[in-house]
Amino acid sequence: MELIDKLKWRYATKAMNGQKVSQEKIDNIIEAASLAPTSSGLQPFEIIVITNQEVKEKIRVIGWNQPVITDCSHLLVFAAWDNYTEDRINKVFDLTNEIRGFKNEGFENYRQMLLGLYPQRDPELNFQHAARQAYIAFSQAIAAAAFEEVDSTPIEGFDENALDEILGLRAKGLRSCVILPIGYRDVENDWLVNLEKFRKSKEDLVTLID
């Protein structure tokens, strides 16, 4: 129940106080995101961790002027691959084989299946698929932050093209998906901090097929 209690504690923080989060906690949050499941284990995304205040100021301008972008300790940007390529797929499979110390016929057959499927698809379709994998890691980072009793604010309200330009993502074959300010709540200035948490009832949320 400890994780559930922490998730009940968390909320989408609207004001942060600028206090720095320890590197250990940030490392744990990133590690949790890294351990998230992804389709075929490809992890088709990167996480950009921003502490530079000037960069955060630029992002705030194209992020609906949301104060948490500049008042957070660390700003995490989840950026997905812009496409699946043979090189990217092979790199993941080769690294897996290297770590495991052997090749598996079934695993290699699966590699060939992906190579025959993903690179031939429309790049936008591939990006949308990769972005959904990034969101899985993003959600896990939110849960990990709550477990560390660190606040976070999921943000989709920003100009993706502008953010990509600020961070030079397109040149790296990446496109921004979602951002996550990490920090500590400003209890005196956050209008949401003491409001009751609302969620749909289980009856409205869950359909049981027995």
C-alpha cells in the first residue's frame, strides 16, 4: 500500500518553490523510467534533463508561460525517435546480445521481423508509436517521483516544434512528446495543493468480464 499512499499524495503541482531535488532522487526517477516496459524492448526515446535556468526560461515562453517550468529543480523532456530505422533496431538487438553474451535464434528471427516491418512504414506512424512508448516511461517517472516524495507536473501544453528547435532535437532524430518539471510544491502559492483529489469511481472506471 505504500506506493498507493504516495500516489494519493501526488498531484499535478501548479507552483514549485525552486528547492533542489537531490541527485540520488533524480537518478532513481530516471532509472524507473528506464525500467519501463516498451514495445519489443526498443526504448525508442530519450530523456533530456535540464537544470540550466536560461534554457528553462526559453521553454517557459513556448510552454504557455507555466511557472513550474522555471521554478522546478529539474525539467525532464521526453523525446521519441522520429522514425524506426534499421540502424536503431539493430543497435538495440546487438547491445542485448552483447549484454546477454549469446545469440538466440528466436530473438534473431524477431529482429528480422521488425526490420521487415517498421522501417518500411510511414515515419509519422512510427513516431506516434514511439511516442506512446515514451509516455509509458513518462508515467513511470511520475510514479517514481511520488515514491520519492518529489512533486511533478505533467505538461503537454507547449509548442513542440519550438522546443525541438531550442534543444536541437530534430538533428538527433528526435521529437519532443511531453515534459515533466520535477521539484517541490510551493504550499503558499499553489491553489491546488489542499483540494480534494478526484478520481472516477471504480464502477465507472472498470468493466469486469467474468
